[in-house]
Amino acid sequence: MAAAAVVSNGNHAAVQAPSTGRFASGYSEVQNSRLDHSLPLPSVLKSSLKVVDGPPSSAAGNPDEIAKLFPCLFGQPSVNMVPGDSAGELAPKALKIGVVLSGGQAPGGHNVISGIFDYLQDRCKGSTLYGFRGGPAGIMKGKYVVLTPEYIYPYRNQGGFDMICSGRDKIETPEQFKQAADTAVKLDLDGLVVIGGDDSNTNACLLAENFRSKNLKTRVIGCPKTIDGDLKSKEVPTSFGFDTACKIYAEMIGNVMVDARSTGKYYHFVRLMGRAASHITLECALQTHPNVTLIGEEVAAKKQTLKNVTDYIADVICKRAEFGYNYGVILIPEGLIDFIPEVQQLISELNEILAHDVVDEAGIWKKKLTPQSLELFDFLPQAIQEQLMLERDPHGNVQVAKIETEKMLIQMVETELEVRKQASAYKGQFKGQSHFFGYEGRCGLPSNFDATYCNALGYAAGVLLHSGKTGLISSVGNLAAPVAEWTVGGTALTSLMDVERRHGKFKPVIKKAMVELEGAPFKKYVSMREEWALKNLYINPGPIQFVGPTADKVNHTLLLELGYQI
Amino acid sequence: MAAAAVVSNGNHAAVQAPSTGRFASGYSEVQNSRLDHSLPLPSVLKSSLKVVDGPPSSAAGNPDEIAKLFPCLFGQPSVNMVPGDSAGELAPKALKIGVVLSGGQAPGGHNVISGIFDYLQDRCKGSTLYGFRGGPAGIMKGKYVVLTPEYIYPYRNQGGFDMICSGRDKIETPEQFKQAADTAVKLDLDGLVVIGGDDSNTNACLLAENFRSKNLKTRVIGCPKTIDGDLKSKEVPTSFGFDTACKIYAEMIGNVMVDARSTGKYYHFVRLMGRAASHITLECALQTHPNVTLIGEEVAAKKQTLKNVTDYIADVICKRAEFGYNYGVILIPEGLIDFIPEVQQLISELNEILAHDVVDEAGIWKKKLTPQSLELFDFLPQAIQEQLMLERDPHGNVQVAKIETEKMLIQMVETELEVRKQASAYKGQFKGQSHFFGYEGRCGLPSNFDATYCNALGYAAGVLLHSGKTGLISSVGNLAAPVAEWTVGGTALTSLMDVERRHGKFKPVIKKAMVELEGAPFKKYVSMREEWALKNLYINPGPIQFVGPTADKVNHTLLLELGYQI
């Protein structure tokens, strides 16, 4: 990358451009050192290539319904990129491309953008890249910035989404589709890259279908983003950001573990991001070896109750006390209580009661609960009872996400251990400490893996648009091999879709990839958890290293899913 | 360091010793890579040296009282190590030395121990190093382990205190001094190294005095430990662990800042460890440039009220809203409310009332509060009022440390902004997110600085004991220079002391080093804070790097205090 010119894009007011090509102030030394970190490309992207169509595709489920929802795109092939001779190469031409970040932050988003940009610079001289500001709303409102080398440079290999920011709006109504089309026409866009999670990629495909049905020339390509790791399939082995976020959380968990062992008197209950799936919690467990790990998918599959979960934790604590260990570390996925059927039942009953009935202080309202829900409600710590009654969203519903599950479990375990102490079944000391690791991991400096992976995703998105493809998600595979050997292609978004019935209508969805109880990562964890529970086999991953022998290691989930041992 | 043999010391059950000399399992790759990290020594420690006495010393305050409390040791000189010829060198002899970790964890403690050990191996062949287990109680109970190369190896450059663990007991009563002396005699100890904070080093000096008065041969040397950074003086420029802990917190703050800027809708209130002094908060501010930083010492000096603090934050938020920024990051020292005089007053009144009176639901008890305290109490959010009434320690006192200051401030700021909104003085949106960064930083892998500094402290402690010194604290200076040029010596602990009157008696104390409002770090912050408040000059320090060009950087506080610019 060339030396940077002066940058004044509003976000990085202090970033300066010294003659060395590095930013002297406004950035930390580590940030600075990342700016010129060079990113290897998969071999296939480095020379002449061709884009080869695969066989016609179907859908992940209900292909007939998907075919109705995507009449133009359904059945189109996924594609692979293979080495080609320079004769068959895509003819260089100047393109107008838009890019948008959609949804929550994930480390590496900036590198997807710079990857697209670099492709256009390398192979499509004279192109223009528009960054839509603030997510999909930026497309609808035509709010954008023209991305230049100087604009992009300070964000290379940096965390966050602040280059163009993100948003959670959706392009859903006919009016919104029209707004998006108007912007595409006005800017004469050849293509649009949507960087987002499952919902955003579903949206990207709807937009591709819509543009195609209107005979617009604008193609739409998706890129898989989410720290939660729940957007993946055979062709898309991982979503970007998962690697970095898990490594940041694991660094902190490792530190807390060493603290627990050194102090010898606290149980640390650590809640981790991941509302729908427990991949982050599982990956952090594989990296650090905690004493207890709760995996939502297992809790749901075994139809466990909150009492079951409490008892499991208490059992481990009691056994450890017999070994003289009155400390430990327990990992909890953010979405845990969403996986517990009885809690779902209680919450839906509460929503009904709170919407229609007066909640009297004497508690007569509780008689409206079913016996099972009443029993569960009374089992909950008082603070959680209050939270359930008081914290409601604008629709009057209980806000499950606001419940501090780690604090709830500490109180419930404390109560259970007190009972066991009275019965002389437990003689230890219990002190709980709660932690929530969330925002700290979404915007860290991307790991070498995420930085390289995102660059390849963006570069590949450039190829796909250049070759006139639409409705595909950029897919880079063989990720455990050296970067040179990574495979590159585009997967038909419709092939990842199923339908869900909402308000009497079929809606297309890319199903979230949950933790597979038959998958290698979960099985690895199960094979180890009894040993981890009682012995102290803690591992401290330490801070992410960007140089040196440990810098290029990939996360355990990905390696195990690709069939490697860890 | 030689290849490791099999280790089975109870804590690291999974650590194995492959033939490569590295640990194949049980450790992460980064942990492994740190084991053989080589530590440079100050030049003076690398060849023949002599220990040179300085002039007689006095005390930090009330020298007459200190002289009475330390009749044997008062007035003894501090010492410097200077190059010597081999003729004047200390005669090699086998020593029996004990070492103890006292108080909370700080990154680098293990390296102090390995530094002592390496000195004994290098210069005092045949020596024995005893590690007292679980803090000072280990001395009193004679609970120890003999430290061998194999035992120490897995802890080299690792975080935590789990090699021998720590404890908070004190050696205070005549009976306890006798127990300590009995252990010293039984083990025939030539010396004891106490690794701890201000209290523990005061204790070390009392022990040195006690042993001297009993004509025991056992010398006592202290080492300055605390992440809080409040044990320092002219001769002891910093306590170990501060550098690493601040870098870990700053990494997380930096990530949260990028998240705040990317999301654009949250104010993050981050509480940081440091109950007595605000050094950690100040250092993290210098590293990251938050919008608001509260420094307890300034709040106290200006006699600010909680309302003043709330208004200050609200003012910044209102001004930022005018620029369109409805997000930001606010740093709060753990001990903030201890610095607010009116809060102290309220708490002491509450302690009195709670001890003697019935607290009625109707609130008649509140009439016992002075008008100012009543006003403050009513100003507090309800959750904090309840916490003040309910959370009490075994003596019935309000537990100030349990108050989640960051949550309290969010609620108070929210209320204030609502008032301003009604008065049309604020048109923004406010959403607060709370964080507490504490345990995550105490046991991280030590930075290169802390690893090297601790090794030098330990090595120097070995020299001091070898040369027969007692009642000194190992002191390593000139820390901004290359390691080769670091100065090494021992400072008379009595010279750091003053007295405090407790229960009618004078007690010796090493005064905690507070943030100096006239000091360079605070002044630097003051010169920048208005710009930081309104502009977004966030810096993301990133994860600690152990190799590469950014690995050896020292923290800003230390550099500024040593007269350097940052």
C-alpha cells in the first residue's frame, strides 16, 4: 500500500500523515504497526482466473417455496474460481460498486471493504467504490462516501465498523426496495456488496432478486459476518469476526482463571456474547478449559430445567470442594435462558398477564400462572423476579436479553449450596463473581486470520461482481491450509435458505447454524469436560499476537470442523 | 534456562515436559512462547559489583516516632550497586532464603521469584530457596515448598501468583512475630524476601526490625508490588504489575471505544480497579483518550459533590450531542466515592444509625440524618439506596466497595439529562452501558517491561541479602533507559515511612502515593481533556505484543514521571 495522504474523514480527526507513510499520532503503536501489515492472497486470486459454474442449486429446505420467493434466482449455480489463462480472463473494465455494513460489529469488516477496493484497483482500473453510511438506511437514503486510497488506508487491519458505520435497518417494504433501486440507478451501480449476518444476507438475496426482476444491472453479493459464528455452511466454513472475538474473550477468561487459581476463593461466572447459538462459549471453552460450560443447544436438547442447570453447577462445586478447590470458572452463553423450555413458557405467560391484568402487591396475580410456571417463578431469585416484572420493551414484553443470567445463576447456586450445607452434603465456601464479556470483543484489532480471511472475501466479492454474478455469498474455503491453498468461490444464497411461517406468510431465512451436538467441536468438549470440571487444566491463551510464531493460529472450532485434531 | 523436567506441583497437572524443553500441552502457544523468553539484566548485575552505602537516611515524616518504632534500623543508609573488581566481589556462599507473596495478584510476581532464584544459582551455588505458601500465613505456619529449577520453570514469565499463592494475613502480634522467628530459625534462613504492597512492605520492615532485635541472622528485603501503582517514591519509580494491568485494561477500553464510535449510540461507563489511588484510571486515559475521566484525587481536592460529578458528565454529554455525538466513553476509578467528602459523611451517619436504630419502612429513621446527608441520600438512585441499607460487612458497616459506581452514575446522569431535556437544554439520546475491568488485569501474562523489571527486582533482592542487608526495598531505577542502563539498589524502608495514629497509638505506614495534581501525568491529562471530551480522539492500544517493534514500550505514567514526553 502506498504512503498515506492527509485524511480528514471526520472520524479520525487526529490521524496525520507523516512522510513515512505511517500515522504518527492518533493511533497506538500497535494500530500503526497493523496499517502496513501485508495480507497474503489465495493463489487463485493472484493471477489469471476463471469463474466456473457448478451444477444447479436447490435450497436448504422447502425448495418449492424458495423457488416461488426467488423466481429469478432460484436454482442458479454456485461458482468456483480456478486458474485460467490470460486469454480467458475477465476483460478489465471500470465498475461502480457500492458496499454496506449491516448489523453488529465484527473484527475484519474494514478488510472486506479494502479487499473489494484492492480488487478494483488491481483489475478494474477507473472503478468507483461507494461506501453507504450507517447500514442499509444509507442505501435507501442515498447517503454514501466515495472511497479513495487515502480514505481507506487508516482503516486497514483495524477493528470496528467506523469507516462507514453500520445500521440495523432492513430493506423490506416495496417502498424501501424502490428507494434502494433509485439509489442504484442514480449511482449507476454495477454491483453492491452487503456485509452482514444471516438476516442481512437473506436481505441481500431479496435485493438481488428485486433488482433482477426490475432488469437493473446492479448485482448483489453477500459476505458472511458475525462474531456469533452462527452463519456458516459447508461452503462458508466460518463467519468473519468469530476468530478474533473468541480470542479476545479467551484472553480475558484465561486471565480470570489464573486469578481464580491464585486467589483460591472465587467462582467466576462469565457470560459471553451469542444470543442464538453457543459457538462463542464452546470455542472459549476449547481454548481455556473451564470447570463448567453451559451450551444452550445441549440444554435445549436435553430439555433441562433451570433447576437441572443449577444442580449441575452445584454438583461440580461440591465435588471440587472435596478436593479442596473452592474456586473455579464457569462459562455461560448469553442466550442460555432462551434454550430452557420452562423459562420460555413462564415468560410468555408473564407477557400475557402483564399486558392484560393488574399486578397487585399481594401477589394474587400469580394465581394466573400455570402451576409449573408459578413454581419456576418462586424458584427465581427476588432480583430476577423484579427484573422480569419491571424491565419491559416498548411492546410491554419482558426483556429476556436484559436478564443478567450470570448473576441469576450465582444466586441460585448459592441457595442450592446452602441447602446442601444444611444437609452436610457440602462443606466448602462459595463466593461468586460475575462477568459479562461482550462489547470488548466486537471491535478488537482483527487477528491475522480474520484480517486475511476478510481481505480474501472482499477480493472474491470483487471478482464475482466483475464476472456479473448476483445473489451469491462470497465463500472462501480450505481455511486450515496455508492461505495460498484457500479455495475461493461464491455460493448461491438461495441454496442456504429455508422458509419460516410468520404472520401466516412464508418468509425466506438462512437458518442459523447452531452448535451441532454431533459435531466435532462439541464432541471434543464432551470428551474433556469431566476432567476439566475437577482438575485445574486451565489454559491462558494470552493476548492476540500479530507477529511471531503464535500469530497465525486459527480457532479450534474451525480446525475441528475441518477435520483436524487440536 | 535448561530444558524442563516433569513437573507435578499440583497446580499444573497437565503441564508436560517434552524433549524440546517446551510444554506441549496444558499451556497455550503464547504461554509456551513466554517460557523461554530471555530477560536482559541491567549491566551492573551482569558482572562484578559492589554494594555502596549512601548517607544515613531519615523518614518520610515524623522521624522521631519512626526512630522509636525502629530502634535498630532507623537511619540506616540506602544502597547502590556499582561495578566492582572481582577482588572486592561478594564471596560466594550457599544461602538459605525464603520468599513470600503478599496481598493481591500483580503480573510479574513469578519473575521476582525466578530472579532471586537465578541470582542464587549464578552467584551462590548450593543455596536453597523456600517458597512460603499462601502468603505471610505460610511463614507463621511453616508451610513452604523448596523451589527447584523444575518447579520454577513453568512459571517463568507467566501471570498469576499460583506458584506459591498469596494471602492477606499480617504478622502483627508478638505471638505472630514469634511464629515467624521460629520458622526462620528452624529453616536457618539467611534471608526473606517479601513481595507486596505498601502494607506488606511496612510489615517486612517490622519483621526486619524484630529479627534484628532478636539477633537472628535472618535479613528481610521487600519488593514493590501492586497493580494500583500507589507504592512508589523517588527511589522506587513504579510498582510491578501496574504496566501490564493498565495495558490489559487499555486494550479493552480501546476496543469499547471503537465499538462506541462504530455503533454511535452508547455511553460506556467503565469502572477500573484502584481503590485508594486513581493511577490506573489516569494511565488508561493517557493511553486511550476517553471523553470523560474522573480522577478521585482531583474530586477530593476540589471538594466536589456527587451532583458536581454528575453535572460534569452531563455537560460533556450535552455538548457532544450538539456535535451529533450521542456516544462516548467515561472512565471511573473504583474508589471514586471514597474521595467525595459528602458521601463519606453520609456513610458514617448510616453506619451509626444502622448499628443502633430500627430502620422503619416508612422512613422515619431518615430524620436522624443531618440535612446535607438526607439531601444526598434522596439524590441517590433507589437501587443504590437499597444497596447502602442492605449490603453490610460482618461489622455491620456499609460496604462501599460493593457499590457499583458506574451503574450509579449512569442512573444519576440519566435523571439529570431528563431534567435538561424537559428544559430543552438537551436534545440527544442517552443510553448507558456499564463495565467493570478488574480481575481480567491482575493475572495477565506480564508485559516485557514487567517481566524484565521483576526479574531485576528479584535478582537485586538476592544481591542485597547476599551482602547482608536488611530492612531495604529492592529498587531499580532509570527505567525509561535501555535495560542495560537501569540503576539498581536498595532503599531503606524506614526512609519511606511516616506514622499514623490509630487507636491512640502511632503505627508506621508507607504512605500510598496518590495521583499528584502537580505531577506530569495529571498535567498532561488536564492539558488534553477538553479536546478529548468533544472530539473523538480515541486510541486503541490493542493487545499486548511480546515480540516485534511495539513489545517493549513502557507505560505513559512512568515515562512522564521520569521527565519524558509522550
